[in-house]
Amino acid sequence: MSETMEPTVWGDIDGQTITFPMEVTDFDAATFVFSVPAAAAQALLPGADFEVIEMVEGVAQLVVAFCDYHENPWGDYLEINLGFLARPKGAGDEVLGSFVYRMPVDQEFTCKAGNQVMGFPKTVNDLTVSNRDGRIRFGIDVDGRTEFALSFTEPRETGEATRVETGSYSYLDGEPHETPLSMDMGSGAIDVGTVEIELGGGLLASELSTLGLPARPDFGSWGTHLTATFQLGHPI
């Protein structure tokens, strides 16, 4: 996975200069991993250039990350990442990244920038986050009704965040693409027994149903005041 070490100007969008590396200096995030049927996961990946990674035969991993960005060059927005551990077809077992097949956000600029610069499948949606008496809930609504929501009991953060380096795969202008990044993983271990999932109507809820949700996640983490660095991506 290559990295861009020197500052690089990508260009302008709506009068704002897009520069890499892009440093995100403050966000909160809850990240969950679910074991899901590999065939159902593969069916949700667009194109034919990537394959989900089977942790054991027939089982892939769905990663769902809920992000509340406070200080980000592209805005102070909410985002939900829904994707799978994946690699380019034909790559060796040592290659491990993720393909995010849906990325709802709640602001226009980050949607436009994510689409044009990284090929991320961002869409503008009605997203919410709340913390009531130590119970955190992230949700996406359509026409005033919940399509997908997840809530959990806020855990205690036990130390420093763990820095994770990875690559996020996408299609940019129809071609397979990778965006290298490093991101903090929060130290708060979520008790998965406290996780509650709501699925309503709509396409996203239907897709998650094909993956076996609602179901208990294998793992969950929570962190506040996290940081991340996104590098300029490249074709694969």
C-alpha cells in the first residue's frame, strides 16, 4: 500500500482546495464487526474487481462504523460506513482492506468530495446521533421513519486509541481504486450484549436483512476525540 508523504493539491471543489494528506483531528466513532454469509456479502459488492475475504469458509465480515466528525477539512458531519473486509481479486492473502458499499452522510460538500476524489459511494441522508443516560444511538431515517439504527451502552475508554493502517477500495470513474489511510480505533470495548438494532423498510434495511441482521455483533469499539489521516488514492 503506497503513501503520499509530501502535501499534494488534488484540485478545488466549490471553491475549497482539496489537499492530501487530509488530516482529521477530532471525531467520535463506534465500530462493529458482524460475521455474515460470504455469498450474500459478495452480492452487495459492485463490479467484478474485488472479493470479500472469507475468515472461515463461507463467512465474511461486515464492518459498520458510525462516525461523528467534529474537526474535519470536509465538514462537521455524521457518516455511516457499511462495508466488508475485502481485497482485489487475485491478490495474495497478505492483502487486507475494506470495500465500503454504502456511505451515508448528512452534508452536501463531503458527499461531493468523497464521490469525486475517492470514489466513495457517499449519499446525503437524514442521520442522527444521541446519547441519553449513557446509551448512544446512531440512526438513518427515510421520510421520517427509521430505516436502520443501532444503539449500545457507552463503555469506559480504557487508554489510548490504537492506530490502524489500511486501504479503502472503491471505483473512481469506473476504475478500481484504493485510498490508503490510518485511523484511530477507540479503546472502549462495547458490551455486544447491550447492542440493539432496528431495521425498518427501505433498500438498506433489506440488504442488511440478507446478511442476517439484526444479529449480535462479534465485536464493538467506541472512542472519542479520535484522529485519522487519508492519503491521496491511486488506481489499482
